[in-house]
Amino acid sequence: MPHAIIESLDHDGRGVCHANGKVVFVDGALPGESVDYEVLRSKPRYETGETRKVRRASAFRVEPPCPLFGVCGGCSLQHVDPAAQPALKQRVLEDALRHLGNVTPGMVFPPIQGSPWGYRQRARLTARLVPSKGGLLIGFHQRRSSHVADMAECRILPPRVSRLVAPLRQLIAGLSIADRVPQVEIAVGDEAVAVVLRHIEPLDSRDLDCVRGFGQSHAVRMWLQPGRPDSAHPIDGADTGRLTYALPEFGLRLAYRPTDFTQVNAAMNRLLIRRALQLLAPGRGERIADLFCGLGNFSLPIASRGAEVVGVEGSAALVGRARENADDNGLGDRCTFYEANLFDATEDSLAAMGPFDKWLIDPPREGAIALVKAISDSGPSRIVYVSCNPATLARDAAVLVHQKGYRLQGAGIANMFPQTSHVESIALFSRV
């Protein structure tokens, strides 16, 4: 069995070392550790493996509290002291910027961090009827598998939501279409919890009564989703079902549907918005673009500081939600929202929106390569880039710095997903 000294951590939370001229990625190993590992896959340039014995443990290694750790794909860093996880993620970010983008931030921002447990206010669980394993299983997917990690609880969910897992199993198992309810989505607002049952066959009257009863007994709002996310609706239609979250620092409250995209960690989202506005420094009368604006999560705080905001988003439903949120918060006169595919952005399409003093970008994992390539010489003086993928941030940073004349003034992580290898980050670019 091969032996290795682990050098660093990659963006999937795997230990990285080198052996026989190859890069080796080892699950369950931490930087500085001496481990024996089993090779799972061997390619000409790299190998993947799994830790079988830790000969010399990292000072940051702890005993994972969840009995499903290593089986469930939801968490990958429970074997790391939560206090050490932000530093490891910061290293992942800096390595990506240096090795993939050939850029170095002028300063490293202090990590944004919060509670390591009970933070996840959005979750999508798989439900699957498997008679050979005792009936209905519910949980996240197993690591590197489409099988279900059968959960009884989950420590990264709020306790109230974690306690719903077992009753949800019982509810779905008792439906006439138990084998046709593949997914459960849970969304936690400030004042209510919504549970969305994805079903691919209609529920009969008894099923509907059971679902209503579950909602009443557990004080949650029950939704049904017979098709795509926009087909989701409250079970009886009368309740608008809107959830809300507050941004007290800005005097705002945003409404959303349980299938809308929102950040999973509300406390971290508030801190991330605070950091973003500190870096962006919106001024009264400035014209600022919020690109990939969603339902207005950053747009409205920016507008609350007196700037004129133009939000652009690819989802018509989210554009509508952003407009409603701006109006509901008395900011409709400072906000304009457009639907557009920003992955197809060109210099001409950006010019058609008029000049901007500053940009805030918050793209999905694919990043914003078309946008940054389309920036002209008259582009914004300052760009705040919120990223959920260090690799695409590094790629886009390379274009901004080496081709567009920006300086990477600083970058840092936001530990939005403790116990996982997910690296959320924020970076500030300014014209040299």
C-alpha cells in the first residue's frame, strides 16, 4: 500500500501529494499528515486514492461527530477542527489564484465565518424506495455515488429541520406513490419553513390529506412540485407561501419562493453582504451594475446606500422577484432589473446598458468569463467579485489583471458551507 506525506488540500477537500511523477489526490488526508492510502484510480498524469491508515496525524484532525461521515456526500471536512477549516480554504483560494491565474492579491482579507453547525437553511434530499434495504431511504447522495445515504438526522441542518428527517421518511413511505416522490426540498425563512415534495405522479385524496396533516402537525408549509421548479405551488393554493429573510443592517426584508435560489447560510449571507459593500463603497448618485443579481440580494443593499442599481439576471422569475422586492422595500425608483444571458455578454451588449461606475459580480460556478472579456477601456473603476468556485475566479482574475488592466487588491474566503470543501470567496479589483 503506497505511503505519502500530504502537501496541501485541493478544492474538493482531498489531500494532495506527488508520487512517481504523478499528482495524487487522497480522500481523508490532511496537509502535513503521513498516510497509507489505497489507489482507487490511476491515470497517466494523476491518481486518486483513499486514506487507509494515518501514521502521523495533523494537529487539526478531530473525530467526525456524524456516524455517516465518509459515506454521505454532504460533508467532506468533518475530520478537520472547525476553527481550522477557514485557513485551509484560504490556502485553496490562494493556490488557485497563483497556479491557475498567475495572480496574487495585494492583501488577504480576514475570513468571514460563523457557526459551524446547524447553518444550512436550504437542503435538497433524495427519497428512494429500496425494499432490499428496509423500505424508504431519505438523505443526501452517498459520496461518489447516486445511492442515498440514509439519514436519521443531519447536524448541518437547523435542529428543527433535522428533526423533520425521520417524520418525512414516514410520510413519504405512507403515500400511495411512495416510489414516485424522488426529492424533498426544504427552505427555511425567518418566520416559516417550507417543504416541497417533488412528485412525478399525482397524489390521490388520501395522500393529500396526509401531506396536509404533516404540515399542520409540524408547523411547516407544504408545497407540491409535479414538474420543473416553476411548477411548485402551495398544496391548497390559497397561501402565497412566500418566505422572507431580513437584512437588518440595511433595513430590508426580501421575499422568495422555496424553489428560488438563495444563499443556504443566512447568517453568513449578511456578513458577506456587509463585506461586499465595504469593498464596493457605493456612493450616492453612482451607477452600479449587479450582475447575476438573483432576487436582489446585493442590489437592494447597494441601492439603500443611495446608488442607482441596474441588476441583470438570466432567470425571468428571479428578475420579477427582484422588482417586487425593490418595490416592497421602497427602492423601486433606484433599481432597474433586466433579464439577459450574461454567459453571452459582448462589448456591444454591455455598452447598450450604458456606463457604470462599479460592478458587483456574483456568478454561478461557471464564473463570468464572457463578462470580463467584454469589458472595454471605459469599464468600471472597481469590481467586487463574489465567487463560489476558486478555479473560475482565478481564470477570470487572470483576464482582468493580465488583459484588462485591473489590479487584484485583495481576496478572502467566506466559510459559507462549514464541514464541506466548498470555498466561497470575495475579491476586489480596481483599475491600475
